[in-house]
Amino acid sequence: MRHLSLWLDRYSSRRSQILDSWSGFARAVDEMRLKMPRERVFSKLESSTEPAGRLAFVDGGEGLRELVGLGMYFIRASGLVLSHGEDSHQGELFVRDLDMNVIDYDDHVKERVELLRDSMEYDVAIRCVEEHSPRMLFLDGSLYVKAKRKPLECMEYELYRKRFARLMRLCKRKHVKLVGVSEDSRSRLFAHHLTSEHKVRFPKHMTDSTILRILSGGGGYRSVGFTPESRFEVDDAGEGMVFRFPTAYLQPTELSNPLRIDVPDWDSSLDEAVSLTAALCRGSGTYGYPLPMYLAHLDAHIPPHQMDWTVTQMVSYLSKHDPLLANGVFRKTRRDSRPK
């Protein structure tokens, strides 16, 4: 119970300060309901039949351990392919890939590992399309964000863009409906849309998710569809494409947070994507996330003990074959060696 009196004193003062400083913003957003007709913000959530045809769901995971001279990473991607209706006899299967390697340090090492993981996700998604021909392909995360990702001057970013462009071209050519599902969106794209449509001004720190939960008054909902203004061009391999991403928010269960769903503008399947996502979230309670995507997440997740085991085994191997390399480059940092 160290520092208990100091903690209690600070807790009491901070909770009052937080209430006084921030509660007024929520009330201000709530008062905007009168300025915006509900049908201009929310759309009817159409009931969905049971999933039909072949569907694919892709997610990835990564781990990074910082050593004295280099970082060691572990990335994994999993694609779950499910068959329904006439294809149900094919059941379910996973498409997987993983890799581990070292990476040199710079100011963007964590972002570079994330780029490698995303590239592997695109590879797995491409395999799902080429080998199993799904009707729809769901990716974890927003397609808009993936296309808009801030460039980095590194080979990992170039690989990322090429794989993303290849996946987009492949889905368009094969007529596969591509869907991005973002779990915890911090976007303000819909706030900008409402500001443009209704001449209202939202507190700049409030995200789309917080605004929609306040405006909805509770319960499940879906927002109207909107298209962010930015356009993105991909011209890899001499094949140019310019595309946008129609987007909608979905709160599939009463207690869950909203999901952000987007599709490429060459396909008019946003309503179908929202409706099917809602159906796949049935029974998920407070989590409110498509069950097949959660299963892909679990399959791709890298637990800390697996990352630690990988590093330990790699260092042990290197120590036997090159003690100088192991002790000078692959030694644990002081932080990781600190007594518990």
C-alpha cells in the first residue's frame, strides 16, 4: 500500500477536475440532435439472412523485443475461410504464414515491423483469393487508413504499398468484395461529414465513435454511408487505379463500441457489408465484433511467452556458434535484466 495517502488525495482531486472539464462537451454534442434530423445521421439497419457462399477473414499479429544491438521481431498472419450454403461441405480452413528476423534500430522500428506484418496479411489475403475464391474478403482495419498510411523512406513501406496494390487489383479483377472492419476507430471523418452537411461544430477532441454513441441515445445502430473526400492512386506495375472508400459506422450490439466499415468505390456493396457484419456479430455481447474475425485474430496473436521463447532460443543458438556476436549484439537490455 505504498503512497496510499498521496494516491487517494490525487484521485479525489483529479476525478472532480475531469468531471468539471469534460462533461460539458458531451452535453453540447447531445444538444446538437435538434439541429440534425435523425435520418440524416442514422440509417435503417437491414436484417441480414444467414451468411452465404465462401467468406474469408484475415488478421495478423506481431512481437518485437529490443536487444542491445538489434531488435528481433516475430510476425504472423492468418486467414480463416468459411463456406456456407452450397459450399458448406468444404467446411473451414486456415491460410497461414509467419516469419521471424532481426531489424536495425531507427526512429521508426516499431512502424517498420507493423508494415511487415501488414504486408504478410496482404500476402495471406491474396492466397485466400487465388486458392479459395471467396465471395467476400474481410480485413482487420480500415481500407481508407491502409491506403492513406503515412509514407516512410524504407524498403518495408515500399513492400507494403506493392502488396496492398496487388491485393486491390486482384479483388477488382476477380470480383471479390473487399471489406475493411476497424474495431476501435479514432477517426473524425464522419464528424467532418456532419460539419459539412449541417454546419455544426463538434469539439475537436471527440472522435466519430464518441459523437455517434451520444447522438444515438443507446442501442444498436448504423450510420448513413459517406465517402471521405481524399482519393488514392495506385500505379504499381504500370496499372493505374484511383479509388475512394464509401464508409459507414455500425454498432452491432447495445453495449458494444461502434465498428467502422468501408469498401472500395468500384463495388456498391457497402450496405451488404454492414448487414453481413451485423449478422456475424450476433451473440458477441459487449465485444460486438464478427466472430470469424475474432477467430482469425486468436490464430494470429503472438503471446509474450512465445516471443520470449523465440528470442531465448535464437540467442542460445548464436551463443554456441558466435559468442562475440551473441554477447555484443544480442544481449538483453538493462531494462529487461532488471530484478523483478
